[in-house]
Amino acid sequence: MNTQAIRDHYDVAIVGAGPAGLAAARVCADAGLSTVVFDEQPSPGGQIYRSVTATPFKRGTILGEDYWRGAALVAAMRASGAQYVANASVWSLTRDRELGIATGGGVQLLRARRVILCTGAIERPFPIPGWTLPGVMTAGAAQILLKSSALVPQGRVVLAGCGPLLWLLAWQYLNAGRRIDALLDTTPNENRSSVLPHLAAFLFSPYFFKGLDLLRTVRSQVNVVSGVTELRATGRGKVEEVVYRCGARAEQRLQIDTLLLHQGVAPNVNLALSAGIEHRWNDAQLCFLPTLGANADTSVEGIAIAGDGAGIAGAQSAEQRGVLAGVAAARSLKSAATVTGETQARAQIARYQRGRMFLDLFYRPAKQFRIPRGDTVVCRCEEVNARQIDEIIALGCPGPNQMKAFLRCGMGPCQGRFCGLTVTEMIAEGRGLTPQQIGYYRLRPPVKPITVAEMASLPKTAADLKAVVRV
Amino acid sequence: MFQRLPDASATPVRISIEGEPFEAREGDTVAAALLAAGRDYCRTTAISGTLRAPYCMMGVCFDCLVSIDGVANRQGCLVRVREGMHVEIQRGKREVAT
């Protein structure tokens, strides 16, 4: 419940209540700064600690011990006195730190002296034939249904793709007594050689033993098919079959009711990009990442980015990066404040950075699952397929923004979140350039849909009215 | 499409989906309730009219757009169920009242 009114001005405004946002809020409020956290979800925790204060599960059951760390983070944020606003979408952020907020009841504008974006990650697009069919969902979606509502798929379920989350979900389903019909592993075989230089770091990282145990458990109970190179979902009105192939071997078909896809996550960059924050393509993580200074500060003064939105590094690192951004904000606004925690945070960030390059490169998704062909839908909202995009590339279309004008891809309600990376990589490949040279969709507010009535309800100055009046 | 695990307990919340009563649970989002109710889809697309169901469950994909208490274009995965809520499948674009 949002009991406090949202004010016009804060010292620090934080966007997102996952591990980074919760930690940053706690640090800032503890330092005596007026701090607000806006979160789109109905309860705090972000996606990793989704519904941690409201889950129907008890500690020590199927979700795993790591999940419950979120409860302490939420408790610390609440105890700090930071204001937490649920169900709040931030639809605009300007370079001078004016934020546009939409809550169920209406919209408003406010200003903050410092802004910390903790918008986290979203599922990487997985454009295969049939990925828009009902019954096909992301593994992250399935995990949210499990954490929030204790829901598991009915009937025959197949998990497909690559990355730690896919295996974690499988492990949680097995804990819950939910049988998995198959796990189709699309991790490219050639990744095994590219990770060798990073193997030693991984073996000494916090991820190794935990991951090994999880993989062993899942492999012993699930039909794991490795080296999957082709994948599609078919069905009329809903998914009925998953069809796959491993290299030159014969095509296989499985009758299914649910297909859960995952090939890693990527930063949720829309709000940061709309504020004009500089991002660069990262070839290991295959996404655009903000260019950051030592204190999580961005190219726009007064705006920092912490957590997976600043680069995928997991929940523990996100929390510590949130602490770092909080400390930096507190120090810049209150020179007298004694803010501690920086040294420890930096040490923890370094600890959780070890082994990340191995994970990034090992689970780097295969090209054929990032750059689709033919009838495969690329833009789910505007229903634009790969063939149409390839045709426009062949006409000489230079980039994603021109592509919008031809096909409207990226112009639906998701605002390119589920096609942006695909379109950039398709054009880069088609033109023989790098994704950095091609760039991303130009994003403008509102970065979340609001109604015209809501926009019209905002306070207007005499100059605003004069600008649109007919003379 | 989805079923509830037996060991989870939560308070029932009565809603209606397309006019039919359904007992959701406290903490469910509208999209979760639709999946628990066995609904194969929650909207038809504005472009071609094909069927879609919730895909990301975290507010990103907009495939869970539904009409809630008469207001269309709501993201079902971001709204928790409330006693007496009326949920309708969204067919194509939102209609704006004139």
C-alpha cells in the first residue's frame, strides 16, 4: 500500500526495488537523505526476489536458500525510512532529473537531486518460429508464477535454451515435484573452447560449486538434450509440439503443453537511453551497457545506474553495486555524512565478478537463435517477421530507427524491449558492421504507455498553453 | 495451463473472467489468475487477430493486455486480483469511448 503522498522533490529517487534499488535506498535513507523508491511491481524484491514478502512458500522449501536473502533487504529498506511506492511506472526521466511517474491513480512530475536507476534485466529475445504461441513463455515468467502464486505448468513441459536461470528453474520444479519432460540445451558446443582462458577464475568463483550441484541434480532427473541447433514451436492457437534438431542428426518432435524459453538476460535500458545516457555494445554480453564511472555514475550528471541494468552480474553483485551508488549519492549531497560500506561493497563486487566472464562466454547464445530468418516473428507487438526486415535491409536501410519508418517494428507497446537487440544484430550482420556502429532504437518518453488523458492532467504553465494555442 | 502446488496456502479471492466466476488467490496477478483458470489466451492481437497469452510476466512484453473492470489495455501481470474484479479478454485494439 502506498500510504504516503508522493512529493515534488526528493534528495534521491531510485527506480526499481530489486536488490540494487533496495540496497541503494537503505544507504541513502540511513544517511538522512529524503529517498523514494518507485517500483512497477506490486511488491518489492525485483525479479530475483520476486514476491519475497508475499510468496505462499515457507523458507527451506523449493525456491532455494538464496531467494530468502531478499527478505532481509526489504526489511532493511523499510527500516531505513525510505519511501517505497509500488505499482509506479516511471515513464519519463530528463537530463535535469525530472521524473514522470504513473501510479494507478494518475500521473505526476517530480524532481530529485540524484537519481539511481536500478531497472534490472529483462529476458533476452528468443525469436524462434512459434515463440508467440500461447503456451510458450519465458523461463523467467514461469519462475515468477512459481514464486508469486505457487503455479506450475500442467501437462507436458519442456525447457529450452541456455543460461543459469534455465537450470535453476528446472531444479526448483524438481524440488516442487514437477516432472520435466525434456531440457533442450542450446548452448553452442564451440563455446566450450572460448571459455578455456576463463576456466581458472570460474573454478575459484562463488558460482562453481553451487552450479555444479544444481547441474548434477537436474541431469540425474531430466532428459537433457545437449547441442540443440534448431528449435521451433508449432500448434494451432496454442503450442502443441516442439521440433528440434542437433546438428546433422534427424529432426525430433515432442508433444507438449508448455514450452519455457530462456537464453540469458539483458539490461532493461529504455529509461536510461531515453535520458540520453551513453551506452556501448558489449560483445561478451551481446547487449548495450551504460558507460559508467567508478561510482556507478553515468554520462549524465546526477544519474547513476546500479544492478543488472549496468551489466549482468547477478543479485549479489547488484546489491553491492546499489550500496556503492547509494554511498556516492550520500557523499555528494551530504559532505558531512559518515557513510560506510564502500570498501566492503567493492570487495564483494570483485568477488562476484570473478567467474562472470566464463558464464557470459559459456552461455553466449548461438547466432541462429539471435538472428532469425524467414517467417519468424521479430517484433511481437507489430507482428513484423525476419523476412520483412531482411528485405528492408537489402534496400539499404541504415539502422533501427529507419526500420521503424518502413515496418513499425519496435513501435508497439513494448517499445522495442523484445525486438531491439534482434533488429540491431540483424542490421549489423546484413550491412557487415558492428552492433555498436548500427546503434539501437532512439527512445523517447513516455517509455511506458500512459493515456492522453493522463498526460493532459499534468500541470501546465502559461507558456505551455501558448505553445499549442491556435492563433 | 497452470496448476497450483498443493503445499501452498493463500486466501481465496473471487473474481470473474469473461463473466464466469473464478477463485484466484491473494497475491495472484490477473495474468497468473488467467493461467490458473486454464485460459489458453488473454488477448487477440491488434494487427492480425492471432491469439496471445502472457509471455514475460514482468511487465515487459504487453502480451497479457486485458480489460479489468471495464478498462482495456491493462497489463494483467502488473495488477493484483481484488475481490469482485471483472476481467475480460481483450479483442484487438482498445476501444475508446466517445
